[in-house]
Amino acid sequence: SPVMRDDYARMVEIANEGSRELGFADTGALWRSGYDMPADDFAAETDRLWAKVKPFYENLHCYVRARLNAKYGDAVQPDHGAIRADLLGNMWSQQWGNIYDVVAPPSGGASSYDLTELLKAADYDATKMVKTGEGFYVSLGLDPLPQTFWERSQITRPRDREVVCHASAWDLDNADDIRIKMCTNVNGDDFYTVHHELGHNYYQRAYKNQPMLFRNGANDGFHEAIGDFVGLSALTPTYLNQIGLLKTTPGAEEDIPFLLKMALDKIAFLPFGLMVDRWRWDVFSGETAPAAYNTAWTADMLQYQGLVPPGPRPANAFDPGAKYHVPGNTPYTRYFLAAIYQFQFQRAACKQAGWTGPLHRCSVYGNNEVGARFNAMLQMGQSQPWQEAMKAFTGDGGNDASAIADYFAPLNDWLQEQNRGHQCGWSAA
Ligand code: X8Z
Ligand code: ZN
């Protein structure tokens, strides 16, 4: 989106002016200030978390690269160095689940089901997807959505006008007028996104009785993690079987295919979730000038994700402009945090439910005790430092990357096995 660059540079100036009037060095400093800790500590905290999960990402990167090399050959994708960003099945290379079929375990054991196909076979439409999402929250003991939600939400793409289709959730009156705005398609990705968006709405409604200033998420990562946590249960084969979508209950042979599919979305996302704001922090601070916007973006992609564009970028390229949150000026580190938090929530919830099996097979569907404790955290809103909200539901004192590590542990072992004899990693130079 080359035409956007100068407008974006101007927006950065205006946003910085406002941030300075509020006493911050720049907009990046303002954004880093929302975490109940000194802003410098927050940047270091995200570094610390990234260092913990980076070995997992490198193992996934290494495995996917080898499979892409096997499929496309050395001329397209070498078996060393960075991965070509256009081979990963997503316009921003932020989640790679769409190439599951390309990288599925080589020795048989391919996943026995595809959620998109199950939804289509069961004749789901957009409304049924949202009803199903609501059903999960209701199963936890939370109230059904109000009638106005169904009357006023945009659930499908209108046929008579252009709209922004990027999914969002809204709270119109700080009370009960909650809505989503999506162009829902019947596929596995949107099935998940429905649960994500409803998480925002359920959070909003739960904290509506707080004083005005506290009607918000404990931090913005919490807001993003609520629905993702619910989605972790809603994607399990056990749950899909309970609601009649999946006719079989897969056994242990399904663990690696399932975890690989999840990792292509959740683990692959981690460096992307970090790099968007690493790029913007430098833009807002002036470290990256407008003329260097695109080269800095490409350099951050290489450093954090180990990805390269398929060829040289044109001199006037402005690739970050294609990511909704960049022109929209929505902070992005929230999604990195949510990718960590949702597994902390899941580990705690499954423990509350008395689950002793592998974490990735756990579903808390229908568990009222978990629902009550979950809702208690939601109702706190922003009335306490986020660390207190975290403690209330999970007992954890802060950000803890060990939960995502627990969830993916069997896959990480498997990836290391697959990668044996390969030189993993890439050079960011
Ligand atoms: O923007 C979103 C949500 C709306 S809050 C659909 N997400 C990020 C993205 O699409 O880039 C969810 C995952 C990350
Ligand atoms: Zn969201």
C-alpha cells in the first residue's frame, strides 16, 4: 500500500503530539504504560517472554522450512536460512494453519478431520456459528446474549455496501448493548474468531457495574485472551464430538497432528505478535524515519520471524500498511500477551476442573465451577492491577510462558526429533 505511507507518517506526528501533551515521550511510551509496571520494564518483560518461547518457534520454523523445501525444492525454498513469507498461507504470514496439509506429519498420521469440512457437512451458517459460540459461554454458566445482540450485530457481509470486514466486538452503552461486527464465513478460522469476539462481549458485560474508569480489561492482553481461552476448549476433538460436529473421538494418534495444527497458528504467531509493535515503537520514537519504514519492517520480519519477502521490495513499498492495526493505529502487543495468557487461563481452568490428562486435550465445556471463577475475574474489569486479576483466576503472579510450553510439550519433543541432523535457525544479518 504505497499510497498510504505519507498519510501514515503524518498520523505518527499527530499521535506523538497528543502523547507528548499527556506527558509521554512518544506514542510507543504511551502504549507501554498500560501494564501496571514502569514502561521500560514492560519492554524488557516482553523480551523475557520471547526468549522463553523462541526455542519452540525455532523448532517449528525449522520443521516447516524442511517440509517446504521438500515440496518446492531448493530454488524456491532452501533448507537453510529464512522462509519465504509467501509460502505460509497467510497474507501477513502471522498464522500458518492454512498450510497444514503441506506440512502434516510425513509418516501417515495426517489429521483425520478438517473443521471447515465438518462445519460445511453439518450445514452450519454464520448465525449457527455464533449461536454455537454463545452456547459455550452459556455452558459455563454465563447468561445468554441479549436479544439486541442478534438484532444489531453484523454477522454476515452486507451485499449492498462496502464495510470493514476485520472482526470486532463492541459495547455501545456500557451496559447491555453488546454486538459483534464480522463478515463470518463458514470455516474453521471464523469458528474460532467467533469465540474470540464473543470473549470481548462477555468481558464487557461482566464489568459493566464497575465505576466508569474500571470498565475495561485488566490489561489489553486480557481482553484479547478471554475468547482465545474459550476457543482452546472449543477446538478440541472432545468438544467437537460433544456438539455433534465430529462423529468420532480420536485417540492419542491424533495428538501430534492436532498440536501441529494448533502450533501453526499459536506458536507461529508469537514473533509476529511481537514484531508489529517493535516496528511501531521505533517509528514513534523517530528511530525509524519514514524513508526507512519498509526496510525496517522487512528487517524486523527477518529478525523475529525468520521470514523474507519472495523478492526485492519496490522502493515505494509500504508493507505494514496492509495490516489492519497499522493504519487503524490499534496497539498489537496485546495479541502477543494474549497468546501467553490464554494458556495460563487454560492450565488453571483445567486444574480447577480436576483434569489430569495432557493439557491440549482438556475442554472445560459445561463446567460451572470454572465458569464462576472465570466470571469473577471478568467482573473485576480494570479495578485492580492486572496481576491481581491473573492471581484471582490462575494463582499465577504474572506473565508465565511455562503454560504454553506445557501445552505444546509433546509437539516440541516431536519437532526436535524431526529436526535431528538439520541446522536450525537463520541469520538476521
Ligand atoms: O484483530 C484480531 C481480532 C480482532 S480484536 C480478529 N486479531 C489479530 C489479527 O487478526 O491480526 C486476532 C488475532 C490477531
Ligand atoms: Zn480481539
